[in-house]
Amino acid sequence: MPAQERLLKGYTERQGYVVAKIFSISESASGRKKREIFNAMFTFVKKNNIKVIIIEKADRFTRNFKDSVDMYEWLEEDEERQLHSVKDSLILHKNSRSQEKLNWDIRVVFAKNYIDNLSEEVKKGQAEKLAEGWLPCRPKPGYKTVGEQGHKIHVPHEVYAPIMRKHLELYATGEYSVEKLANMMFEAGLRTSTGGKIHKSRVHQLLKDPYYIGKNVWGGKIYQGSHEPLITQEVFDKIQSVLAGKNTPKINRHMFLLKQLLKCAECGGTITWEIHKGIIYGHCNHYRNCSQKKWTREDEIEKQLITGFEGLQLRNTRIAEWLKKALKESHQDAIDYETSSLKELQDRLSQVEKRLDRLYDDKLDEKIAKAFYDQKYRQYTQEKADIVAAIEKHTKAKNSHFDLGVNLYELSQRAKEIYLKAKECHLLEEQRRLISLVFTNMTLNEGILAYQYSPAFKLIYNAVVETNGSKVANLGELGAKTFEPAKHPDKSTQKGSLQPFRPSWLRDMDSNHDKQIQSLLSYH
């Protein structure tokens, strides 16, 4: 490029012309980019009434017939207009001889033929790559490129892959909007290839992309990929269901304690809540020919929930200690996730600090203007502050995961106490959070509440059933026998339904629940 520019500047000086503006097109630029620059050049020429255009040669100016036609039309409008092709030793104008125009047209044909052949070779290479199961472009977030030129493949990134997997799984829960997920991905350290934030429109595209289940989409067709999937088909299907709006949480105008938490046991419809004479009632709306007629007072259902909280209380201290240990160790995968995020953020922080150092050196050496320095300094300083804040957040999250299992146990034992305390303080949202954490699949049948404990609390409930009964009344006679294996089993091969970020019986628990549990435990 510099050599071409020197050539044209020298020619311009010899001809006695003054350069108004230089337009440069990279050889590697896309067809769309070249078209944008060509249009920008012609717009500038017409707006400023430029009479002469100087180019290196035909194939640097146009490689299609449309550009050539546009150029001819421009020349025909004014006899003073000229196109100088320096290396072709050709000057075109309105009154050019037919031989000169033919000379130009032949060069345009050859330029177009070159592009067509190049396009064919590229498409053949892409088809071969797709047939082998590899995407012929940059990897998607969560992957990296490895291998030599011509044999490059995509593999999960040791840092980004667990972060991307985690956020795909989070969206599948239906509890997050695309915008919220985009912000969370940014805070976790995920970036575009240029280091920027992944915009929510791009996140939406990634959520719909079957690339993450091992399939490649190219030219509107789906090909089986050879790369390792990040998520299962089941998780991907849940994501599509959420995107379709089937599981998207609704925003309520009026908030009741159990609104959207209970279903009708007969028809499966959501229980509706209304206030009559200061008393809150729940009932089925009979949208599905349901025979349920009873309107149940909220406080009557609340009493049944409190009985459910009492059902989690363990009386056997030895079992309690073993259970606390098991719950604590179960959250190791969440700790690994936070560690991965921290490593990526530390690397990003190091990069930004180096940029700030180089920026300052360039300023001292007067390589950059003060205005440019101030602009980039503000940009890098803000980026550094965001990264430091994210590091602090993930450090706290990592540390809290060590105690999350124990907190689950403590919450289960104090659930009734915490609930009543939150009610006394009129903390409706805290009551709802506790109910959502402990119970699942809650239904109402003529005023009778039925429910299941969520996976983590189900484990505690099962332990209560097994240990609080008469079968273990004489547990002390077991003496020094242990409930645990001599060594921990190997879990390195767990995949798929075992969910690598959390064990199956903790599948509804993620790092966000830690804050909820800590908050709920603060009521005492």
C-alpha cells in the first residue's frame, strides 16, 4: 500500500494535479467493504466536483461491470472529467477512442475473472472444511483455533468454554432476559474477538446457534460438526423454548405471596389470587373445564408451607454433621467456574495495564496527540475499573461457594424461623424467595397444598425421614462406624445429565442462589 501511494503521488505531482483525498482499499477487504469505499469515493468526487480520478490500475479500481458502468456514466456527464490508470498507461474521458475503451473493458473482464476464480476456490475450500465437520470461519465464543495453516480446527477454550457453558445453562432456566445474560457474560469476562462487550443481539444469535451442540450452520444449511459440544440437546431445547417465550417470566402488577407459585392440581392452570374484604384468596380460573370450586385463604396455605419447613429439621446430630460435609464438598464445580473466570479477568487486567503503560510512553515520546491520549486514557481506565470490580465480585463468589453447602443445611434447619421473621418484617419478596428455594411443583387441590422439595432440600428431607424415625432411635449403638467411603469416588468422567457445574441433586442451585441463601440467613 505505501509503495502504491508513493507511485500515485509522484504521478500526480508530475501531472501538476493537487490531491484532494486518498481512498485506499485493502487487498483482503471483503466485497461489501470494497463497495462501501467505492461508493464513498464517488460521493466525494461528485460532491466536491472533482474532475480527475487517478488509480494504480484497473483491478485496483473495479472488479465488476457495475462499477465500470458507473465510471462511464460519470465521464459522460462532463468533458473535463478524466480517469488515469497509471500502470495501464491509460487515460479515459468522454471523447476517448473506442480502442481505449476496449482496452479498459478487457482489463475489467480479466479482473472480474480473477475474482470469480478466487471465489470458486474459496467456496471449494469451505465445502471441504464443512464436510470434515469444521466451521470455515472464526470460532464462536467459548472456543479457540488450533493447528497449522490449512489444518486449523476449533476446540473448547480452557478459560472461555466453562464460562460460556455456564451462561447457556443459566438462560435455559428461564430466569434471565437476553440483556441480563449479556451483562452477566461481560461481568464474567467473556469478550468479542476485539475485546469488546458481546451485544445482546449477538447473544440472541448465539443462543439460537446449534454450534454449541456440535452442529455447524453455513449458507442456510446445517452440517454435523466435529468439534466438542458445550451443552446437551436437552439444554439447547430448553433455550429455544425460553426464546420462544414459553418460559419467559412475567412481570406482575400486583404481588401476592404465592402468585405464580401454585398450580391447580386438576387442570394445571396457575392459581389466581384476589382480595375480598381484606382477605387474600386463591382459586382456579376454570379456563380448562376444571371442577375445582373452593376459594382458599392465603393464610391457610401458609400454615401448610410452615409444616413443610418443619419437615426439614434434623434431630440426629451425627447425621447432621455428615450431611453438612457432603453438601459443602458437592459445590466444588461452582468453585472451579469462579476460578476460571478469575483467571480470564486477571489476564484482561494485565493487558489493559500494559496498554496504559504503552499509551503513557507514546505520550512522552510525542507519538500521539494530547486529545487522542485523553480519549484512550479514559477508555482504558474505565475498562480497568470494570475488570477490577468484576474480579472483586468473582473473588467473593468463589469464597462464598466454600460455605454454600453448609449454608443450605443451616437454611433448611432455620427455614421456619427465617420465614416467620421475614413475615413479621413485611418482607414479602424474601418470603417468596425462601418458598421458591425450598419447594417445587406446588399444587392446590380443594384447599389442600401438595409440594415437592427442590433437589438440594430433597436430600435433606430424605435424611430427616431416615434418621428422625424409630428405625434409628438407637443409632448411638453403631459406635465408631462411619457413613462415608474411605476415599472420594472419581468424578472426572461425569458428563451430560450429571451436569459438570453442579451435581444432579443440586441442579437448581447456582452461584446466584448463594447470595439469596446468605441474605435469608441474615434474618435471625
